[in-house]
Amino acid sequence: MTEDILKLRIERIKWETKDVATFYLSNVSGLPVSYKAGQFISLIFNHRHEEIRRSYSLGSSPDEALLAITVKRITNGEISRFMLAKEHPGDILKALAPAGRFTVSGFEQEKDILFFAGGTGITPIFSQIKYILKRPGKSRLTLIYSNQDANSIVFKEELNELAIKHSDRFKIIYFLSNEANRLNTERVEELTRQIVKHDFKKAEFYLCGPFPYMRMIRFALVYMGIDPGQIRRENFVLETVAVTSSTVNFPPRNIRISFKNEVHDLVVGENQSILQAALQNNVALPYSCRNGVCSTCTAKCTSGKIEMVKNDVLTDADIQEGLILTCTGHPISDDVVIAFGE
């Protein structure tokens, strides 16, 4: 069994800053690619005789003809450097279908939506903002955008144009570290109290940027009384992934997986994740990061119990619905059944 692989042609490349470029992509098949604003695609590379997957947020809106991903050159990042130095218009990239849970809904309602972006963490938020502003609604959007300096602001011209065009609904606040204007917990609380005009319990907060940046913002919001369920986070693309470890020993278990209209009965070995066991048995479940941060491998547990040793993406509400990450999930009962797309 093989995964559904997209073949995407690079149509053009736009340099946003000296270290950041946006790749505009079309589907080679000519068919439209369905996705939600805020989702990502996982690119698949054969690099030095090894398959490597990297997730990149889509900065394009579903209203646009071409997909767009924005890549930042990362020190010692093999894939980002390869993308920026070796890929050219006309080249073909392989990718999994768009995925991810960093999406906005209910923006037609009267509420405040605050977006916190750090650096190229603006990418999925840019997609969300464009999508929302093209539709009627009573929500008020505020972008709090942090960068090192003015030259490192990505999508600055486009964002400012949106703020002018939709001045009654969209506002931007920039923070620049080199001007001693760094966002901190005090400023997060101060801004939140200033910005939120409607019911605090209806306000929504979307965070994307480096992990310490998102942790700081989430801490400030929760400390001031914001319910964690009102906060969504999206992690940066990871060039290197630490191996998830656990002090808990997971014994072998039998599980059942429903995937693409087929049922697979597998044995998950001692301390194996569900994803590892599936791949070992030639069941090509979708995945990208393998470390509990991207949600590509999300499935639903319809029976039994699963323990995740790491989860940086699913909310408490997601878990209550039975959603799990197969890359860090271990069965802890013998009646585990999981399903994809059901």
C-alpha cells in the first residue's frame, strides 16, 4: 500500500528577505488541491539515499490558484539550504496532501481573534488572515508580529495593504527586537486587555513561532485567566527532530488499524509507537515529524486506550474526541482500534 503523493511543480520563487523565499507551486495533475487556511504540506525528499520529510505551512489561501510555502535558511539545516540553493522553477516536488489542525472557524461571529506570529511563523497566519478578510463577518482580527528587525519582516507589504483595505476589522502591531521593542509577558497581557472588546470567553488566540516564544505567550494568557482551549499553537518546521524517549516501558500489544478502506491487525512491539509498527508492516500511514508536533499522523482511537509520550498539537478537546498521534502513541490495552478519516 502506498500513500497518496502529490507532485507539485515550482512555478516561481520570490525572495522575501535575504534568507527567506516563497515557493509558488502548482499540482502537476492539474487538479485543485483542497485544504484549509492554516494547514501545511509535508515535502518528501530523497537526500543522501535517505527519505526525509519536512512540513511547511501554506501561506496561500484556499482562494488562490497556486499553493505557496515559505522557506527560511536555517543554520545547519540541510533541507532548507538545499531548497533555497538547488530548487528552481520547473522542478517537481513530492508532497503529502495538506494536513494540520491550526485552522480558524466561526469567524463570522462577533468576537476578537488575536494572532501572535514570530518570524516566518507568520506563514499559516497570513493564510488565515487572507481567507477570513475575504469573507463577511463580525470578528475583529489583530496581528501581533515579532521580528529581529524591519528587514526581516515577511509579507510586510501585503499585510500592510490588508490592514489599510480592512481598517475597520484588521490591525497590525509590530515588535522589533533590535529596537528594544521585544514582546514579553507583561506586554502580552497589556495588549490582550486593550484589544479584546467583546467577551473574553469568546476570544481566540493563534500562536506560531519558535517554541520559547509560544510558551511565553501561552503562559501569559493562561496566567491572566484565558482558558487553554481558546489558544491554538502551530510549531515551526523542524530541520532536526530529537528522538522521543520515555521512562515508561510499553509491552507488546495487538491493535487493529482501519486505513483506506482496509483493516490491518498488527502487533506493536515493545516500546514501539503505533506508527513504527505500521510502517514495519508495510502499512504506509501518513507522517512527517515523528515527534508529536505536526499532527500529520493524527488518527481516531475508537476502542481501547493509547498513551502519547509527547503531544504538542492536539488540544484537550481533540483528545476527548478520541484523536491521537500515532508517532508518539503507544497502546496500553489489547482492544485498541484506530481509524483514519472516519
